Amino acid sequence: MNLTLKIWRQKNADAKGGMETYKVENISPDSSFLEMLDILNDQLINEGKEPVAFDHDCREGICGMCSLQINGQPHGPGRGITTCQLHMRKFRDGDTIYIEPFRAKAFPVIKDLVVDRTSFDRIQHAGGYISVNTSGNTQDANAIPIEKHNADKAFDAATCIGCGACVAACKNASAMLFTSAKVSQFALLPQGRVEATERVLNMVKQMDLEGFGNCSNTGACELECPKGISLENIARMNREYLKASVK
Ligand code: SF4
Ligand code: FES
């Protein structure tokens, strides 16, 4: 496949960025999107030019590092996949592909396609944990019976990989789907009830402090989420928040 790539280039956080055009040739439809970018970068390095900076780690849909807005869609075309799981067969020979970083005030661009998502880490630090007594009297987690329905829902919420596609998809750059997944995974389990009140209040407060917008109620986040995190988590977080606020 021969392709034209329009890629966002930005030297650093303070520089003014812009789209640059590149050509890549003889790309196999079986290569992944990131392999295609590797080929472009080899080409740029051989020409003595600066390679395109982009985030990646596991390249198997687990770590949540890859984060590209491809033709205006977070993680590109296809449902339930991350950028690293996207293959070039989703495109056609001769296509022009637009590649940009995830856009949100709370995700400032560091360089080219790399954004700073430490705002997500700070939301996690605000309450995404449980306290366990490890003094030697630790109770076996399996000794606490948990209703299967709740265990399944908690597990589903815990599959959030913190990629930020929900934020990039939302016209308000809202982090409600991410934060609600992190709140839900504990709210549904007895181990998470101990700190439930402070957790939801602190995590929502941090989410607002970071500059994320409010839920737009459009459901774009759920549609673009590679892990299928459901909007019902946002409803659960709102209920948790209301309960905590009147306590
Ligand atoms: S909710 Fe989905 S889109 Fe948002 S950070 Fe988690 S995995 Fe990514
Ligand atoms: S590189 Fe880890 S999810 Fe894409």
C-alpha cells in the first residue's frame, strides 16, 4: 500500500505545532498501524530527519500507552481496539491518513503525538486504592463471598487501561468514563466500601481540578472505548457521589 500521512509535529510543549505531510510506500496490509509508523521513522532517520514521537509499550492492547487520533477517531477505525491493535488492512491503497495526538486541556502535548496523561495518575492517587491490613492477620480475599453479578461488573470496570480515548472522543473532554470505571471497580466489592465515601468525593474533585469537562451525555466515550467500558459506570459514580455528598 502507498499512503500519504498528515502528521501533527510539535517540537515541545511550548512550540506551535502543525500538520506535516509524509509518504510511505509498499506497506503490507498485515502490518500494524504502529509498525507503519516505525517504517516511516526508519525512513526519516535514514534521511537525517527527526523521527515522529509517539507513545507505545505493550503493543497488545494492555498498557494503554498508545493514543492516536486517526482520521478524527481515537484509536482509529474499528470498535474495541487500541491503536496498537489496528492493522493497515483497515485502510485502502492511496489513502491519506490524518494522525494527531489526543486533544484535551488536561492532556497537554509533550512532543509530536505524545501527550501528558499524568492527570489520570493524579485522579487514581486521589482514591483509586483500598487499604489492607498486612500486619499478619490478613484475611484471605476468597473468604469474603461476593455476588457473581457484582464480581463480573467490578471486573468489567477494572479492564479500563487508562488510555484516555474517552476524553479524546468527548466534546467536553470529560474524564467521567475513566473516573467512573475506577470508582466502580471498588464500589461493587465489599473491600472497596470502607473508603467509598472519600474515594468518590476525592476522585471527582481531582478530575475537576485537572480541567476535564463535564459529561456531555452523548455516549461518544463508550463508543470509542477500546475496552467497552459501559456508561452505566457513570450512572453508578453519580449515585455514589450523591450518597457521599449527603452523608
Ligand atoms: S474508560 Fe475506556 S477509553 Fe477511557 S481510559 Fe478507560 S479504557 Fe480508555
Ligand atoms: S501499546 Fe499498550 S495498549 Fe497499545
